[in-house]
Amino acid sequence: MAMVMTSMALLLSSCQKEKGDDNQDPVHRDKVFLLYSAGFNSISSFMANNISSLGEGYLPSGKRNGNALLVFSKQPKSARDTVQTSPVLIQMYKNKKGRAVMDTVRTWPVGTPAASAQTLHDVLEYIKVQYPSDSYGMDFSSHATGWLPAGYYSRSFNSITLSRRRDGSLAPGEVPYIEEVLPGLPVKTIGQEYKNRKTVSLEIEIEDFAAAFPMHFDYILFDACLMGGIETAYALKDVTDKVGFSQAEVLAEGFDYTTIADRLLKRSVPAPELVCSDYFAHYNAMSGEYRSATISLIDCTKMDALGAVCKTLFSKYRDAIASVNPNLVQGYFRFNKHWFYDLRDILAKSGVIDEDMTLLDNAINSCIIYKAATPEFMKDFPINNFCGLSMYLPAANRLSSSGGSDESLNEYYRGLSWNLATGLLE
């Protein structure tokens, strides 16, 4: 059943009650854009506002013609509520009177997690069948912590966590819930979600996220923190042509959702670079802490070439990279969350000779469609070097609170597709 959107409260009530219709005959679409809003967490109110803002911009005319604007959403019943709800898939469009409509086309069972690779796969499979198209794009909006193992950003991926997984008390993707409140503005810190009244939370790891895609995407955007690394781009290189993301954190308001559908659906060819430039222009015009943003759009078809260059350089300069002083390298993190450094600056500060830096620069620049960064981030760190891609710096591992290297993190990193291709860690 379709309902005219008059307020966010009506939106959420409608979404949770509709049963949807899995039996409509599929209609081929020119373009399909999905906002995957995993909002069953501490930033639910910001994400609800994002969905509401979509209705203020371009909407396709009619439900079964041309483009399709879809929103997958899981929201708590009220802010900070942990009582489980049903995720829904909504189609947004203008009716014949030109009014915005939100039509719930499918509802998942109560408690189905949004922060789940299996759920992501199920949603995309449904869209692939019910909304066939030659052009798919997605914006993933939620918390995120880059390439890190589930739970690592808040708590070390230690033997206790590992043993709880082995004994079955924690399933894949489950970690003990920790309410981490960092100073400053709220940020979107893939997809942390409450479970069991905050005793356990759910997160998706990057390789599982990539494996969940049943069809190819023109672009994937992350309105989420710390996703702007080479590890993310490389994991998604066979899934999407382009990926847009932030190397640092993302302030909780995120992208401009009043213009995003215009950029990605209304135009004959989707322009994710304009979503990125809109984002940067908005925050760069701010003052104080709010003038904080990093963003880039990457051509994933060039990842193999960049990987080949990096493989050569990692081997040639292995000892120098291992001993570089992390304090001299451009980082994109706060509060000693020291896992995100500038890819180019790592090698520059490792003493790579000019000839090899030229090879690296050419490979990086061929991947960069758009990049921009403010002069500093939340007054916590300056941004003096910005190539558009972050990377793990193994030498920074020794900065752990225990005073020594965390080999469990290195062992996890060795299994990432980027490391398998380049041998950053042997």
C-alpha cells in the first residue's frame, strides 16, 4: 500500500506496518538507486532525517516507469531504543498529483539485522529480480570502521572475543557491544547495530560486504566513517566501477540527501562525483569543527594496475616501510585509532626514490576521479598530504595501548584481498 509522505513519523509508521508485495511483475528500469540505511544504532535520528530529505529532492514519476529510488531501512521505534523492529524496503516516487509517496514493497521479519552481509545479499537479490536494470548504484549509510575486523575499533580483537566465537556464543559479525562516546561532534563511526539490548552489536567486515553483491554496480558510495582506504576499494574492484568514501570520519549529517537523487537518477548518466563534490562544498563552507571533510571517488577498474605498482614497491622498500615513524606520516584518525594513514605519504616518508614515486603517483592519479579535503579535521589533526586513499601502516601497530604489536590484527590483515595481491604484510 502506498502512502503520501507528510512527515518522518508517518514514514516510519507506514514502513513498519505494510506487508509489501513480492508478486508484482518486474519492470525494466533505466536506473536503480538504493539507499541502504542501517540505522538501528546511535545515529538513527540523523539517518531518519536523511531519508526524509530524499523526499525534498528529485523523485521518479510513477512507481513502475523509468528510474527507481529505493530505501532499505531499519530504525528503532524511538531514538536509542533497542527493541527489535522489522527492516523494510521502500520505493519513493511522485504520484500523478506530484506528491511524494513512500511505498513499502517488502518487509523483513522482526529482528532481521540490517548490519548483516546475508541481509544485504537478500535485499540486493530481491532488487535484482523485482527491479531489473542495466544500471545499479548504492549509498551505504551507517557507522563504519574501514577494513578493521568487527568490533576492533572499540575493543581489541583479542583472545576473549575469539574464544567466544569458537564456543558459539558469538556468531560471525557479532562482537560485545561497547558504547563509545568520543568527544566533539557526532560522527558515523560497516554498520554497527544494537542486538540483545546493547549486550552484543553486529558489524559487517569488508570482504563479507563485497561478497554479498549478486550483481555489478556502477557505483557504491559510503556515507560512513573511515571507509576511504585502498583495502575497501580493492575488495570492491570486481563489484563496482566506482567507489566514493571518506578517509577520515564523517560528521553525522552526512551527504546532501536533497540533491543526491538528482545527481544519481535524474541525469542520463549517474554522476557520483557530484555527490562527493556537494558533500565537500557543504562542509568546506562551514567554520570551526564543522569544517571537517575528506572525500574521494575512485575508478575501481584501475585497482589492479595500482596493486601491481604497490606490490613492487612494498617488496623493494619493505624494511623502510616497517621502520617508518608513524608520527611523521599523514593520518586520518583521532584518539589513537591509528589504523588509517595516507597511502602515498607512507611511501614518501619511507624514502622511496623519485623515479619510483613517479610510478606510484601515476598509478594513484589514474584511479582518482575526484578528491578533496579540508585543511584540518575537527581541529584534531591537520591534512597536509592527501592522495585520496588511506592504508594500514604496519609500523603503527606498535602504538597499541599494550605497548607491543597486536599480531592478531596483522594476521587478520594478511587475509585481506589487498594484502594477498600486494604482500604489504608477509
